[in-house]
Amino acid sequence: MKIVFALFLLTYVVEETTSGKLLLIMLDGFRWDYFDLGLQLPAFEKIFHQGVRARGLTPAYPSVSCPNHYTLLTGLYVESHGFVGNEWYDVTTGKYYSPWYKELTPEDRSFMYAEAEPLWVSAVRQNKRVHMFHWFGCEVLILGRQPTYCVEHNGLPSIADFQRDLDESLQLFLNDSTDLAAVYHEKIDDHGHRYGPNSSKLNSAILEVDEEFSRMLTKFAETGLENEVDVMIFSDHGMTSISPSRVVNVSGVMPMSCVDAIVNGYGSQVYIWSKEDCLQEVYDALKDYSPHFTAYLKDDIPDRWRFKNHKRIPPLILVPKIGWYIETPNFGFFNYDTGPIKAEHGYDPVHSEMRGIFTAFGPSFVPGATADQLHNVDLYQIMCHILDIEPRPHNGTWSHVRHMITDVSGFLSSLAVAVSTAVACVLVTVCYCYTSGRRHY
């Protein structure tokens, strides 16, 4: 019976070790080729060496933040999760929606996210502890659930916030107080917009992040977390230069009497909702106006964008060529307090400038494994695999990432099954011998 008990105990231990710990780090606007700027980035280089790396991470359309934040943590293209832009108009409610709109009620915010179940909600629903720092939407009640803890995104997180968020995440793992921690940092995106992709200000923001990662790696090594916690680092999109010399203003030809709503995605995509029976008139006025943008009726939007089959997608969109900017009656060329905007994203993801980054390290990743290109819908399934949670239906493809993942989890799960089977066999044998012995005596 001691042997039987030991086998039961081994089975329990093995099964308990199949769930991992995961730290997610989102670096907004970090373009894939910022690593080729000649900067000395020792922490990133160490991560590349001991972990995995994709040469580029292709975002979903539109290549802006909030839709891709939701794509990354649902594994769904935009037409499937319904978060169709950083802002949009809903014809059923007559309201405009955006995470930045302070006037929205809690019910409005829940409505924005309710078309899909993100990773953090699935994790909580499956009894995981989740801590999120400055992550869009973590404060929202989504399908009746919230993370264990949330520091709400409320303005640009500083590098001091980033340092504090990383330190707190590591302490939570050391205390065995969380299963999933998620940290969001926005300064690289902000400086890309303000100063341009080739600016010294942007370079300084990248160097700051690398310095914080050096501190994190040292703590991982000193505490042993490097053997216990997986870390996934990614961005939502890239960035490209723009200028006031590459602007198309459609205000003069837009038949406003036919328009119910316009949402200008900072010049790189324009959503138009026309009045009933007016759509053709609006389209005809815009479709040949300039060679620097394309007007798409909803049915004509390219299938490869997976941005067509949802009620929130507008009946007409204007898509500029990369690097061009569209001004509308309600939106001109954007200016920061530092001057005119220098770079933008949101363009067709086929352009290399729109690609982001992905790198990861930890016990679940094969050191040195690489991929030329990944689509961001593929990362969600890795997260679920590490956390040992049941994924929701998604658009990711396991074969795209399988070579990056170790067999440890699968091996342990198989071992648990094998041990359980052995225990059952031993119990049957022991019981049979015992009962047979009683009959003989």
C-alpha cells in the first residue's frame, strides 16, 4: 500500500506541474526593424540567444493598437472579435466608442469588449490568478468577469511605471501569488509618433526598455524564476513616417448631407457611415478623387484583411497608401504639443513598416528557435498552452509556432497519464490478490 500511495502522490505532483506561469509584456509601436538601428541592446540580445524570436509579427487590419491588443489576447481577427478600431460608431446604439472616451458608462465599455472572450477572462474563469498593469480593458467587466487585479490605463505609462510594474510582477511570481501577469508600455509608440522612426528620442526610449529588461533578467537569474516563468514580449504594430506634404483632404468633396458619422483613424483609415440610400452617392464622390487612397465599399474590402463580416464594420472605408494621410471635415493633420505628428500606423499590414516584434524565453521555449514572420493571431494559442487553459475558438495555426515550444508540458501530461494508468493497474492487482487470498483461506 505504501507503493500505491507513492504512485498516487507522484501522479498528483506531475499533474500539478503541467500548468505554467506567464509574464506578458506589450511594447506598443515597437517596429520589427528597430533592432537594426545599430543600438547596443544587450538584454534583447540575451533574450534572443536564450529564447525564441520572430523576424517580424504581422498585425491584423487595421494596424492600430486596440484592435490588435484584442487580437493578440483572443487569437481572433478583427471581424471575429468586433473591436474594429481605436474608435468607431455603432448604428444600433447611435454612439461612438473608444477606450479613451471618458463619458462612456461601464455598460458601454462592457459592450465594446463583449464580442469575444480575452485570455485574461478565460484564465480567471478557469481558476487562474491574473494581474494586469496599464493594460487597455483590464478594468472592464467583460462577460461578467475581471482580472484578479488591474492597474487601469490612464495616460501614458512612464518608464518608472514600467519598472514598477515589472518589479511587482516578479514579486507576485516569487510569492506564488499569480499565474499570469501582463504589463503594457507605450512610450516607444508615443515617441515614434512625436519624433519619427529614426529619431534620437525614439532610440532613447528603446534603450530605456532594454535597461529595464537587463534588470529583469538579473532578477530572474538570482531568484530562479528563469526556470519557472515564461516571458512573452511583443508589440501590436509598427510605424511609418508621414508629413504634411503627403495629405489628401476630402472635405471639399464629401457630401455631408448624406453622412451620419465619420471616424478618422488619425489619417490612416477613415470609416464612413452614410444615411440610408445615400451610400452610392458618397462612394461615387470619393472613389476617384485621389490616387493616394482607395475607397472600399464593405463588400469590396480585401478578404485577406479579415475585416468584412461584422456589423460594426462601416459600409465605406478610405484606405490611404502607406505614408499618406487623409483629412476629413472633422479631423485635420494631428499636432502634439511637440509639433506635427511625424509617424503613423494603421495601414495595410502587408507593408513591412507595419510589422511588430515577438520574442520569448523561459522553460516552455526552445532556445535559439526562430521564425521569419508570424501573424499575431498565432500567439494566443501559446499563452493558453503555457497556462494550461482551454482556449476559445481562434484563428491561430499551431504548426506556425510548434517548433518554438518545448515538449516539457506534453511530456509531463503524458507521464501523468502513464502514472495514473500504472496506479490503476497496481490497485486492481492488489485488490485481486487480496480478495483471492481471502477466498483461499
